[in-house]
Amino acid sequence: MTSTAATAYQSALDRPDWDFVEFYVGNAKQAAHFYRTAFGFDQIAYAGPETGLRDRVSYVLEQNRLRFVITSPLQPDHEIARHVNLHGDGVRDVALAVGDAGAAFALAVERGARPVRVPQTLHDEFGSAVLASVATYGDTVHTFVERNAYRGPFLPGFIAQRTASNAQQHPALHHIDHCVGNVGWNEMDTWAEYYARVFNFTQLVSFDDKDISTEYTALKSKVMSDARHAVKFPINEPARGLRKSQIEEYLDFYRGPGVQHLALHTSDIVATIRALRANGVEFLEAPDAYYEQLSERVGKIDEALSVLRELRILVDRDDRGYMLQLFTKPLQDRPTLFFEIIQRKGSLSFGKGNFKALFVAIEQEQARRGTL
């Protein structure tokens, strides 16, 4: 290997970006309709029996830099059917855009990643793309996507099939801010070390059970990030509390580790939350007491406190600025996957000052489900 090739090989994972997130669900047609109607996604591509794919269907949804792939099996004994039967609807693949998928895969495996899909070059009339996958926590995988030589609607094997969003109001969701994984007892450090070793990520911040707790429940979290802070993976584990924490509830219903939530970035959270609420999206509700001393806690902000209280938006500040966030209720009947809507105004934080209010709201939902 020449010195130039060796340098490129060693830097194959240095500048990852989000490419797509694939959801395995029981009914992709209905799930795609939900995301188009509630969250304002457009459908851009499709693969299924009509395209020669005999065992599954996939709908590709897009909004700005967000790209979701909604996939269902067509046979009851298919591996996707087994995944959905065990976990319910949820995230299977968090795909990362890289410049050289083959080199990224080789480097990740060399560093200890378990291979799931060896590099494969796919072709059609729009060019070629290279895909390769490695395992991470639970049944979640990361696919490396190299699409520099591809100009089609999504990837080879998909056809363009455009259906505009039919949302009543259109939110301004832009890209993934971070992707949070829940892992089992005492597994957080193992997986944080995995992301450091395999992907060359570093720990951006960590929270212990003193930071993230209420009277009843607690958890621990470490946030692993690439050098640019473009791709961030917080990893949560349960901590001892008087009652069952949200992480324990997730692990029980998801039947193991998996993606807990995706944080979707917006440049105008007030307009976005108004649109999503009008479209029927349900959110967790912070208690009124949260807003009584908000101004004293976070200082001067651009948004009116009365609007934040009305929409139940949370605010937190760090030494770089502030951020605003709000969390949906679970997106399926199992209390597992949900979305966070986030707007950053300089801040790199993850809402440490909001943990208490957020957990109280989550515990209220757990109590209604009888799992607290």
C-alpha cells in the first residue's frame, strides 16, 4: 500500500455524515403514510415486487437532509419479520455516508467491528454505489454508504416514485442532530469504548445518575461524537432507582438494546412544533412549574416565554449558547422509539437542565401504562 493509499485508508472514518435511517416495520405502506402526513416527508423512491425485489418493500422518504427508508417483509419467516416480531417497529440501520465504503468497512473490522455485509458495489443506469455494514448494539447496524458515483433517486435497485407530503402543515425538519441508543445494565462503557475504538469517536459529554434522575428513576449516558460534532451517538444505560426507569421499560418492550430516539434538527422550533401539533403529533408535556424560573435559569433568549409555555418547549444553556427541544410520545404502540425536535443556537449541550422536567413527563406516561 502506497503512503497516499495508507493515509486515505487510515482516514476512511474521519469525516462520516448521516446518510439514511432504515426502519423495520410491520406495514411499510401505512408507516410511510404516517411520516408523510404527520411529519411532512415526501416519498422519493420505492423498491418491491414491481422492481424485482421479492421478499420486502421499501419506501424512501426525504425532507431536506433527512432520509428515512421504511421497510416491511413480504413473508412471515423472513429475517425482517422476525426482527419486527421481536422488537416491534423500530430502527434497524443508521447508515453513514463515507468517501470510501470499502476502506471504512475494512478499517472498522480491523478495529474490532463485527461484519454484517461485506462491501458490495450496486449498479444501475444512474451509476454505482458501494455499501457495507457492521454491527453495533443489539440488532442495530451501521451501513457505510459511498454514493459519489451515483446520481439516481436513492440507490441502485430503487425506482423514482414521488409522492408529495400530504401534511396539513409542513414542518421545517432539516437533518439528524444525534441518534440515541439504549443498552443494558453496565453496558454503556463497553459501547462507548466500541465507538471510540472502531469509529475513532471521542466522548463529548457524559451524565451520571446524579445528573439524570428523579425521585423514582435514573439513568447514565455518554455522548460519543466524531471530531466535527456532525455525527453524535449518545448511549444510555439504566441506573438504580426506586422504580423502573424509562431505559428499563424500553429494554423490556424492545426486547434488548436498540435506538431509543432520533433528534431532528430544525431552524425554527416554534413554527415546527406548531406544524407538528396541527398534524396530530403528540408530545410530552413539561409541568407548569418548569417555566416559573426559566428566564432566571437560561438568561436572555430570542423566544417569548409565553410561546414556549404554550407549546411546552424546553430550553437549556451551556457556555456556547442555548438550545430548545421537545420530545414526541412513542411513535408506535410499544413505548420504544420516539423523536426529539431540537434547535441549537450555539449550544452543544443535550439539555442537562431539562432532565428533571423531561423525566417527570416520561414517568407520568409510564404510570399511565402501568410500568413505572
